[in-house]
Amino acid sequence: MTGSKNTKPFLKWAGGKTQLIVEIEKSLPNIGHSHFTYIEPFVGSGAVLFWMLNNFPNLKKAVINDINQDLINTYKTIASNPNELISILEILQSEYHHLDGNDDKKKQYYYDKRALYNTRKEEITSQSALFIFLNRTCFNGLYRVNRKNEFNVPMGSYKKPTICDTENILVVSEALRKVEILCGDFEQTLSYADEKSLFYFDPPYKPLSETSSFNSYAKDEFNDDEQIRLRDFCNRLDALNHTWILSNSDVKGKNAEDNFFDDLYAEFSIQRVNAKRSINANPKKRGKLTELLITNQVNI
């Protein structure tokens, strides 16, 4: 299985894992030249997926999943219909850049496209183009919806953002032809595992505070009960001898008394790794923090 060395995420993504890949690589079991299956049940922007495709040519197959239907439809569009998608994105980019210097019209354009996206009445390729447009022009590449599943992130302050990265979309399209793309609950991915499988979990992070809970990533909240259900799923994988790595927020870094994850994953390997927080309207509240990398360390 080969992927272009240039394959990279086609989205900006809050909590994207590009900055943690070095630490994730250190946490990988000794997979060497193994012929294994890679499974990512919360794919998001796919930073780790694309890194795996680039760096493990012996990968038997890859399976990705996400609960976010709009995100998964965009992956499917890039896989199956990249040229039409590029054509629509080129128009959006041209129209948006043409409004540079006219802030009122630019703002109106953004909010009109956001409203159109939220009708979800466009056909899948146009809807996917709107998804990428909003991702590239909204505040910090944040994906957030309300309980009606309406995207509600305000416009960002980028001058001339790249909305249509033609070269990367074509490279990603080629890479995704080798990937099984699923939409739904993370537990469904178990049926796609085989004898040698590596799971990487990047679930919605447990908020570090009440105000930092921007993880309304889908209309149904990923709360503590869901975090516990995910741990139970990891226990099942461990019993079945599947290897897994999981990342999450380090709540103990914010509150030394908070042992939520330390207790939850007490029987597994827990590492604290440095990360950067960038999604905060107040620049003074951005900066370094630690995140968790947890693994069952089973070699495959």
C-alpha cells in the first residue's frame, strides 16, 4: 500500500494531531514491516491517517470512521469525485478573494454560505465544497454545531485563505482509494479488524474547564459516560489482542486532584506529552499544555 509523501490533511482542525505525530510514533509498537490493518474510529482531519499511509507502505488496509456525517461525506466526495469538487471550490475561492477589502460583503458572503450549508439541501459534492469553504474561512478551523446540527462558528480573520488546494485534493483522493470510509458509532469499527490491527483513537477531548467545552462536534455530546464506554471498548480490544493508542486531554494538568483518566486507564501505559493549545479567543490563554497518550502496547 503506497501513499504520496505529500499527502496531508485537507482541513484545518481544532485538536488536529499533526503536532503530536512524533510522540505517537514513539508510542507505536514494533510494527516494522508488518502487514497490518490501521483503524481510526474518530478520523477528524486524518493527520495520523495520512502519516500512516505515507510511512507504512506495507499497510494491508486502512479503515476510518467518524460520527460526523458531513465530514465523512466530504472524505467520500474527495475519494470519488475530486475534479467536480475542485471546480466548485475554485469558484468559491475566486468569489471570496474578489471581496477582499470589502469587509461587509465578505462577511455577508460567509454567512450566506453558512446558512446554505445548514439547509443541507445541496447535493453531496456542493455540500462537501461548502464544508471545506467554511473550514478554511471560519474561526481557527473549528467545527462546532448546535443541538439542531447547525454549524455556528463565526467567520475567521484570514485575508486570502487557500480554499482550493487542487494538488493536495488530488493526492488525498488517490490515497483514499485504499481506505474504507465509514460513518457512525466508533464501536462498529471492530468488525473491520483482523488478526493484526492497530487502532488509533482521537475522541472529542474531555473539557479542561466548563468554558473550554467547544467539543459540540456532533449534536450529541461526547460526555464522561461516552469516555467510559470508549475505555470499555479498549478493554475489549485488549482482550482480543488488538493494539491501540488513544489520545485525550490531561485533566490532571489543570487540576492535580482530577484522576479521571489515570483511574480509567490505570492498567495501561499512560504518557503525558507536550502539546500546544491554539483554540482560544484570548491569545494569553493559548500556549503549552500536556495531553495524554495511552496504549496497551501489544506488538503486532
